[in-house]
Amino acid sequence: MFLVPRLQQTPGWLSRPDISILRPRMHSLPPANISRPGGTVTLASEGESAGNGATPHPGAADVISTTALKKVYPGGMVAVDELSLSVRRGEIFGLLGPNGAGKSTTVGMLTTRVIPTSGSAVVNGIDVVAEPARAKQVIGVVSQANTLDQGLNVWENLYFHGRYFGMSAQASRAATNDLLERFRLADKKTAEVEALSGGMARRLMVARALLHQPAVIFLDEPTVGLDPQSRIALWEVLGELQDEGQTVLVTTHRMEEADEHCDRLAIMDHGRIKAVDTPAGLKARLGGGASVTVRADGEIEKLASQLRRAVFTTEVQVVDGHVRISLPQAEGAMQLVLAAAQAGRFRLTDLAVSCDNLETVFVKLTGKDLRE
Amino acid sequence: MTASTAGPFDTERTRSVRGASWTAFRAMLLRDFTILDKRLPQFVAGTVMQPLMLVFVLTNLFPRIGQAVGGGGGASRFSSLLMAGIVAQTIIFIGIFSVGTEMVRELGVTGEVEDRILAPTPIFVVAAEKIVSGGLQALFGAMVVFPIGAFVPSTPVYLEVRPIVLLTLTPLACVTAAALGLTMGARFSPGTASYLFGVVALPLSFLGAIFYTWPSLDAVPLLQYALLVNPLVYASEGFRAALVAGEPHLSLFVVYPAMIVSAVVFTVLGMRGLRERVLS
Ligand SMILES: Nc1ncnc2c1ncn2[C@@H]1O[C@H](COP(=O)(O)OP(=O)(O)OP(=O)(O)O)[C@@H](O)[C@H]1O
Ligand SMILES: [Mg+2]
């Protein structure tokens, strides 16, 4: 029920010859979970921000680019520190980071709501700091909180948004009807926005952000507070938008979502970018390892030392009656362990291999300390 | 997608800020009046009730039960001078309560002002729109209340309309009211909004030359001059000059400059206040 249907025909508001929501995607993406050999990761050293890593959209122009963007809040809190970042046309770019990392502040600066202390931010060729009012023409924003207009019903929320952005009554009406259909909200047309579920409200906010056909949409933690179905539906919508060429910048805490859906990720901490790359690239460079857990009959310590010799690593520990091994790469891990066990005539009762995921990478980069 | 099919740095497709601001401004007005239209019964009831009760008790009931009101001049004189005060008070109250509490809610509770803040226009245009729409609401309220002041009293009301004064003063009062509301709305948080009535509206109103004229305060000179900080005093006195026959009032040479200054000051404060609330 949450599947968003592809538009069957180009609706009126999109039928101007230079505009098509249906044009083929610009570049095909490699499968997300295959680590590509060319993937490079740029690790930011302290005091300098990272550039960009491999791109799934080679040659695509930057829709967002920031240079040494910095925000110091009154009181001296440095929320974003010398951030340099580029987001290319047509990609879903994820901004990841622990609480207080400066994600919302970054989005705020790019969407004119937070005034940078220094540095520059350019969105679709418009300097956001120098020309905020003009920049607002080319951005769509979905903030974390529900900011739908309570005085207006569902339909009116979209319609007036179109009018704010200079669409004619007719164009706004047509776009509103199309988007309500598309986002499965047509039967809620006349509902008050207070009556919408969290998932529906979020869908309406995404629809609203898209109505004026922005060059880029920003979503700040769009899946927080949504049930799994609504989360899946939201990512499906974003994926479809990307197929149509829409650039999306999304912040999230959810590693598995970022891994699965983002073309590139920036991992932020303390206002700085720690790494930028494709999810696969990040895992290949920073993760890529595996941890193996082994149980066996007999003397577990002996097995451990046997394994230690076999795998040439000191990362072999005995924990609660089983052996835990950290390996730099997942490939061949199982064979290695099996061979070592057989050589020592151990009878294995349990063997589990788990590959490093983005979470491991994230924790490696940002540490384990609790934030805020 | 318009922008994404455009060239990499093709910004020619963006409209001029001036043009975009004007369309956004009109669309926001349309939005405000769509909402007002939905809530018209509540708006009218809320606007009418207080002046109706006041005028009814003080100028209809009191004279009929022989309760002394209006001092030396008698009931008719009091009904006449109150008429101007009621119009002024209605305008200022709509500013504080309609615009003010709405802004408190939109800025502090729901954040629903966001869609207008992100409209392709500078923030001051959003503030200007609020002032214009609030001012029009205040004008509408004044027109609803006018007949109450004129016809509810049980004694004659001596009116003498000076059209030019009325037509120039009304917009000034309406802008001041809406801008004052915006200023208050941006300053007060949802938690403190309940003080708007007790701490702002009540003193403004009781010390606003509504139930008495400013010249009649000659007897209490200290208070008389203290009252001059209250913008409502100028509105009441101005409406007295514009509507009421034979009642001494503060000179229009004082009223006009004071009204213009308060309109400008609160407009600037309101615009600044909104900007401070929505940007960081
Ligand atoms: N208006 C503000 N005034 C002062 N400090 C602020 C303000 N907004 C944010 N901060 C501080 O700046 C830092 C970065 O905040 P920000 O909201 O950008 O982080 P975030 O990455 O979005 O975190 P979260 O995941 O919790 O949303 C935090 O330490 C926060 O306390
Ligand atoms: Mg945040």
C-alpha cells in the first residue's frame, strides 16, 4: 500500500518541454553492496576537512558545494567547523553523525535558516549566504518536526506552497493533485493535518518540499519516529525521485538505511567531516573486516593459541567459553578457522562470521563515547 | 524537475527576488484570509464580545438603572467618548490577540511558520505580510464594533465624523496594532503567552484613554504624562477627534506623529523579532 506508483503520463505541470520528471536516470549505479576497487576514501586528518571520495555520478556537476563553512553559536559552541563538502547532481547524499555532530546546523546553513559564521555555501550556483531569498527558490526542505500548516487542510498545504513559490493557481492545483495521487494522499485531501498519522504527515511534507521542483531537497532525519512500513515507503519515494534525477541530501542516524540507500555518505563528528565515500568504499577502507566466533569441544585455550598461530593476528580472545577473532578481511575467514581447527583436531560446535558493517566504521571514526 | 534539467550552474531560471517576493506576499495574504474565512464565526464572536459587554453594561444598563457613570457630563457624553475608545481598543486587541497569539503558536509550538519562512522571499516580507493581514483583520474588527458603540447605548451618542482624519488614522492604528502583535508574538514564548492578557493587554487598555479622555486627566498630571507611552492613548484620542462631537482631545499635531512613530517602531521591532526567532 505504500508503493508509490510511477507516473503513467506526464502531468500538465511537468509538460513544459524542458521539464520531465520521467527522464531516464542520468547514470546507472553500481550495485550498492559490491565494493568497487576504484573506491577511494578520503580521511580527514584533524584540522582539515575531507574532500570527496568516489562518485557514482562521475562528471555530474555539484549541486551543493561548501567551502570552509563554519558555525559558532552564540556562547562559543562550534557546531560546524570548516566544513567542505560537495554533493553532485542526481545523488542521494547522506550526512551521518552522532547527536550534536552538526548535521542539522549544516542543513540549516544550506537552507538559509542558520547564518554561517564564516565560509561559503553554494546551492545550484547560488550563494546561500549572499542571496538567501533567491536560494530558497531552488531548495525543498523537510525538517524533522512536523511543520505542516495547521490552519490548512492537506490539499491546501500543498496548494499554498505552490503559490508561495509563484506558481499560478492552475499550475499549483494541478501539481497538488498529482502529488497527492503520487504520495497516496488523495483520499486525505480534505483532512486536517492534525488528523494525519506520522507517516502520512512525513509523506505530505516530502510532497510539499517537491512541489516547486527544487534542484535539491533536504531531509533532516526523515525516518525518525516512523514505523518500518513508513520508513521503507519513504526510502522508496526517495529512490524514485533519484531515478528522475532529483538530488537529495538526507541526514540520518540509521546506518543500515544509509548503507542501503545513499550513493555517498559523509560521516561527521564534532562539526567536522571524518570521511566521505560510497558506503561500499567506506566499508572497504575502514571496515572490510570480520569477526569470527568459534566454539569447540575440548580445551578452548589450546584452540585459541592454535588459531593465533594460524591467522597471524593477536586479535584472538577467549570470551565466555568461546574464541573471538577479529580479521582484517572477511574473505576466506571461515576456511582459515576451519583449517586451523582441523589441524589441532578440535571438534567445532559453533562457527559464526560477521562482516563489519557501516556501524563498525561509524564507531571507528567517531568513537564510543556517549554524546550530549 | 526544473532546476535539475537545467545546466550545472544555470541560475537564469530563478526569478528575481522582487518578483518572487511579491507573488509570495500575495499568496501568504490569500492563505491568511482562507484561514480567517474558515474561522469567521469564532473571529467575529471573539472580536465583538468584549466591546459589546462593555458598551452594554456601561452605556445601556447603567443609565437605565440609574448607576452613576460618566462623571459630570452625564451618560450621553460618556457613551460618545467611549465609542471612540472601543474602536481603538478593538483594533489594538486584535493586533495583540489575533496576530500575537498566532505568532506565539506558530513560532513556538507548531513551527508551522516554516513553510512561509522558506518561501523565496526575505524574512521581512513575511513580517510585512503578517502586519498587512493583521491590520486588515483589525480594520474588519473595527467595522464590526463601530455599530455596537453607536447603537447599543441607551442614551444618544454624539457623533461627528471627520472623514479625512478617520481615513488616515484607521490604517495607522491598524498597522501599529498588527506590528505590536508581531513584536509581542516574537518576544513571548508559549509558556509566557498567558501574560499577554494580564501584563500587556489589561494595562494598555485601562491606561489607554478608553473610558476617559486624555485632557480630562489634567487633574492627575503625573498619570497624564505617564500615559503618553501607551500607543493606545493616541489611537483613542485620534478616534475621538475623528468620530466624537464636542469632546476635547489630544491635539492631532501630537496624535499623528506619535501614531506614525509607533507604527514605524513596532514594524521594525516586529520584523527584527521574527528574523531573530527564525534564523540562528
Ligand atoms: N540555536 C543553537 N544555539 C546554540 N547551540 C546550538 C544551537 N543549535 C544547535 N546547537 C549546538 O550545536 C551542536 C550541533 O547541533 P546540531 O543540531 O547541528 O547537531 P545534529 O548533528 O543535528 O544532532 P542530532 O543528531 O542530535 O540532531 C550541538 O552541540 C548543539 O547543542
Ligand atoms: Mg539534528
